[in-house]
Amino acid sequence: MRVLIAGRAGQVARALLARLQPEGHEVTALEPPELDLTSRESIAAAMEAARPDLVVNAAAYTAVDKAEDQPDIARAVNATGAGWLAEAAAARGAPFVHFSTDYVFDGLKGAPYVETDATAPLGVYGATKEEGERAALTANPRSVVIRTAWVCSADGANFVKTMLRLAKEREELRVVADQYGAPTFAADLADAVTRMAPRLLAAPAGDAAFGLFHLSGAPHTTWHGFTAEILEQAARRGHPKPRLMPIATADYPTKARRPADGRLDCSKIGRVHGIAPADWRVSLARCLDLLVGPVKETTS
């Protein structure tokens, strides 16, 4: 199949390329100016050149705190641009896959969110991503919106790489222990899209294959719990292991508010597409093999 990916350097885009190209699919991944979500003309030109069977939007404005000061730019990319890309895919008769976030919720439910729960974003980033969801689903009835969370990989900037760097620089790390969610590795998202693709290509509008889905890793944890696993697995590879101290969100103020509990219920994508959340601890091990090296042999 021919696949057009909006985004090329991001974590999910790179994972999609790594997953799809070896299977012989014709994949075009574009960044601005070749594909600029703030330009309808750019989108049209990219669509005409690639002639895709499937369009995946792996591009987004993800600077959560900076978005509070740049709402127009965030909205242009995350909402308006997402809608334009979905519309262009629909004009070609191509299904559209779009990634969203747990930040569309306020984190006050006290239980994992399902797709039908009311959204209530706390900041500009979450609000623009929620607008993008609606724009995509409205513009292309053959759209899949995947809400995910805490995306990591061996590429780009992310929490895993930050913790590894800080572990080399500091004797003690202080990490928030009262925000709940689940790490999700880009390779697992790419695998899910690849597995969903044949049905998406064949299904008509109105099919259960389309719509909103949640997909994150499993099990749920906190940023502190995630860090503890990163440090433990990295230490087995010979990496420094500083002390780890839990702190509250209030001890680490940020410009934008984050949901305190962004856990996602991922059962719908299992029922519809047969996809279960990947164990992020296993995915983390594969990531650390690339970033740090293999586990060191121990002698008794």
C-alpha cells in the first residue's frame, strides 16, 4: 500500500517508517515545507504527489507549556491542520489515522477513561488536540483517532532519554509520584497502525473500525514508578543509578496544568481491532538495548 505520513523526524513517524518500509509498503514521510499542516496548498500538493491509500498524521505541536503562550500556532497545527489533512485524505478516498492525547481529559474521573467520557482539557495543548479530534472525525468519516500517552522511543526527545541523561549528571532524582498514566512506546503504536491498516483500507464509512480509540502501554503507573523501572533496567546495563525521591506535582510547578490521572481504558481497541496494550516494561527493555546496550552478564 502507499502511505503518506505527516511528520518524518518525530518518534511515531520514525517508528512507522521502520515498521512499514521493510514490509515493502511505499511510504512517504514529509515535514514542512514539503507538508505543512498550516497550509492547505501544501497538503494538497503532498497528497497529489504521494497518491496514498492511507494517510497517517504523526505531526503535532507538542510543547505543552509553550502552547500556553502560542495558542494560535498550536491550534493551526493540532486542530485546523489536522482537519485539512483528514479532508484531503477523504477527497482521495483514503482512511485517515490521527494521534491524540490523554490531555483532552482533566484527570478527575478517578478511574481509567473510556472513549465516551466527556473531555475537559486543562490547557491549550489538550484543547487544541481535542479540537483536532473533532475536526478529523468530521472531515473524514473513515478516520481513526488514537488517544495515547507518555510516548517514548530511542529517537527524539522524551522522558526515557531525559532520565538517562540526568542519571549521569546527578546523585539524586526527584520525580512526580502523584500523576498517573502509562508509558507508550512509539514502536507499539506503529505496530498497532500496521495491524489495523488492512481493515481500514477495506471498511466503508460507518464501520466500527473507525472512530475514537484509546491505546497506551500497560500496566498503569506514575512518573516516579516509570523512572524507577528506567533506572533499574539501565543499571543492569551498567548505567549510573542515582537515588530516586518521590515528589508531588505541587513541588514541580509548570506553566500548563497536567491531568493528575490520565489513565486510559484500552479495551475498545481490543474488542474492535484485536490489539492489546503492550507491556511497556518489555518495550522499555528493547529501547534501553539501543540507548545503553545489552544487559551485563553477572558472575556468581
